[in-house]
Amino acid sequence: MSTILFHALIIYILIFCNINLQAQSYTLEPLDNILVRINQNTQSNQTTRVDNYNVTKTKQWYHLLPSVGYNAVAQGISINFNLSNIISISDKKRAQQYQISEWERTENIELTKKTIQAKTAYKLLENELQKAIQHQQITEIDSITHLIKKKAYDNHKLNTEDYLEAKRRYLTHQEKAYDLRQKIVELANQLSLLQQKELFLLAPFIKM
């Protein structure tokens, strides 16, 4: 009989107190978009790095011109042509290409690492969002239960121990909501850093 009465009170509060257990949802940017952006950033950074390196290391044509001066002993013009400049060009080219190849190798490794990190963080974020949805629904139910028992307690129809237990359960779920939100924010920031762009995440039930 008490169970029937309890459910009747819940229905009463839902109808007359305008408390709704709405379906929870969230919008999360697709993982493919994040991975494409990470790849584009890597390629762009690599191109810029190589271009800057080539500008500082590649000798311009005027570096190969002979030096012209005055020879006091011969009392005439002196022209010095440094063959080592020409001979070393091929060596410098090989050294540059090696350096660039090393950068490409290490950056490809870094790209793979970031891709794995993004996929892992994305999966964890999805899991945490689902946990938050379930937790929010439980919290709403406990909120209703707490409200029902408070009304009963205020009307001297419920003992203090039962009321305080309902209140404790309600407050405990509220505290847990903060921890869930912090974890979601942490994962969202991690994905934002990896893709160098703020993650698009809309989850009203955690007040992002």
C-alpha cells in the first residue's frame, strides 16, 4: 500500500508541480573532423618549418660570385674565386635533405601519437557524457523523492531519519555532478588543444 501511495505522490508532483524528466541529449563534433584538423595542422606546420629552414640555409646565387679587390703587391685588381663554395653545395644539399627527412619522420610519429590521443579522449568523452546523462536522470528522480519526503516531513508524516537519508542521497548526487562536469571539461580541453581549435560540444544537462 505504501508503494502505491509513494508512486501516486510522484505522479502528483510531476503533474501539478511542473517537474519534467526530459530526454537528455548532447551535440558533439564528429571525430573525423578532429582528426582531419590535426592532420592539416601537422602538414601546415611541417611545410612552414621546412620553408623557413631552406630560406636560412640555402645560399643565394650572389654568394657564389668571386670576390674582387686590390692587390697591393701586384698593384692591380685581384679576383678570388672560392671553389669550396661550389664544391660544398652538394654536401649542404644532402645535409639539408637529411635534416628535413628527420623532421618529417619525427612529425609523422607525433601525428600518429596525437591521433591515438584524440581517439582515446573522444571515446572517454562520449562515455563521460553518457554517465552524466544517466546521473542527471537519477538526480532528478532523487530530487523529486527528496521533495516528496520533505513535504511529508514538514507535515509530520515522516520521521527525521528517513527525511535526512533522502536529503543525503540528493546532495551526494549533486556533488558527483561537479566531478563529472570537471572530467568532461578536461577531455574537451584536451581535444581542443590537439586540434588547435575549440571543440564543439553542447551538453545543456551539465551546463557547459
